[in-house]
Amino acid sequence: MPLARIVLAALLALAPLQVHGETLQPVAAWSVQGDFEKNDEARTNLSGAACTTHTPPFHSCLIVNDQKNYAQFFSIDGTRLVPGAVVRLRESDDGDPDLEGAAFDRGFFYAIGSHGRSRWANKPNDTSYAVFRFAVGRNGKPRAAMSEDRAAGAQFSARLRAAIRDARHVGDFYDKPLGQNGVNIEGIAVQGGRMHLGFRGPSVEGQGFIVSVEADAVFGRKKLRAAVHALPLGDTTGIRDLAAVRDGVLILSGPVNDQAVTPAVFLWNEKTGVLKKLGELAIPEGYRKHKAETLLVLRDEKRKPYRVLVMFDGPANGGPTEYEIPR
């Protein structure tokens, strides 16, 4: 079916907001065994991570960066990240998908491109209009013969491009520079087959946006019915990452560009529409000039605080820092 005929369902009722207003202090600084691949440019631009589980042991996790055509597996040993095998997501070396987020659901890892213009050259970046997924077995390893050199088994879709362009409010900023509040995806969460896309930009009258679709429709031929959710995150505040949890989706928020916006964590539930601010992050001194970019769930148990790992865009290997987030 032509992309132009994608059916769009826009659900734009403003989410009711509950606020804890708590400042969340770091629990622990983590380390990385060695370095993430393949060079300094990649390991200082880590932008999203996901694991196959929210409880230890964490044997199979995936991390992406916004500079290269590959992702990398890692595992977790105590409070240390252990980099593993590199997997290629697209065969061509031409262009940059500008990968900004990772997710896991129902046997698939996902990686999302920014779906926006090149920030530095301020020109269209066609390769960023991409979402990838590949299947893994119970051992967390790819079912197909993926490798550093081969993208075997990695599915690719550009169907979200038309959905974003046609979306109410969000579509008004399609293919505009990020400096002009343009469309830029930075987070993805997939939960029960439902894919949620978190937008760094635009921010409109204090509202940030999530666009939700069925994951199988993105990679198939079904009608792509996209729901647009406007969330009161705050002025000039966008979404830096998303992470699925049992009660909904955790949102890591931050500035659209370089505004003085404190990173915060929210809990949002698509079914109820409720948005709950869980607290603002106290950033360690050494990372205050960097943006909080990645939210990885380490514990999601009833009646216990979430344990999460926050990583930053800029420090080598992301500066992983642990927080406890109240429910």
C-alpha cells in the first residue's frame, strides 16, 4: 500500500499530570570493561540501550550510537558493562542512520533512526528515516548469521516517515532543523507489540510527543494507524529516551536543544493516559555539561523503586550512572 495512504489516528487529549517533584541522587557510578567499539566518535555518542530482561542476570543487551551503521551487544557484571560482539544493521556504508534508541520486545531487538535532518550540516538525511529489528533466541543471540560485516537477518522499514509527516502537530515540524524545533526521535520502547516513539523535538506550548504504532505493521503491509500523544513535559522539553516497564513507559526528558532544562523521569501509561513525574535527576559534577541520553531499566518489581542506568552523550563509554526511581 502506498505510504501516502497510511491511516492516522490522532489522539491528542492532554495527559493528566501527577507530580512527585523529588530530586533523585545517583546511587552508584558504574564502569565499563575496556571500551565500546569502534572508535572515539562512536563511544562518545552512545544514544540508546536495551536488555532482554529487567532482572539479573543481564547476559544480552544492545547499545547503539548516533554515528555508525552498527550496534553492539554487551552484558552486565555487577556494576560493570562488558562490551561484546558488534552487529551490522545495514550493509551500505553510505550515509548515517543516526541511531538514537534501542528496545527489546517479544524476541526482537529494535533500533530507531532520528527521522530528522542532519543537525550539523542542516540538510536532509534520508538514511535517518529508518527503524531496524532483528530476532534473537532464548540465549539472546541473533537467530540469523549477523556479524560486524553482515546485516543478515536485520529487517529495515522506512514506513514511519509518512506517519510522522502526516501526524497532527508533530507533522508541522517534519524535516525542519532541530534548532527550529524540528522533528527528531530520540527514544523507542516496544511493549506487547506496541511501538512508542519519543520525540526530542518538537516541543509545543510545553508539550512533548509520543507517536505509537503496532510494531508488526511497521515491518509489514498492514495499515499503519499512528496515535499521537501530547504530554505536558514542560517548556522547551523533549524526550531523550523511553523504556518499557510493567506499569507503562518510563520517559527520560531533557532540553530540546541547549535550554536550561533539568533531566527528569516520568511514568506514562498509554491505556489510562496518565503521566506521572517521578523526579528530576541530580547529575554528577563531571557530566553536567553533557545530555542525559539513555535510560536502561535494571529492576522493575512491584512495590520497589525502579533501578535504572542513565548514560550521557559526550563522555567516553557514556558515563553510566545508577539511580533509584520511586514508583
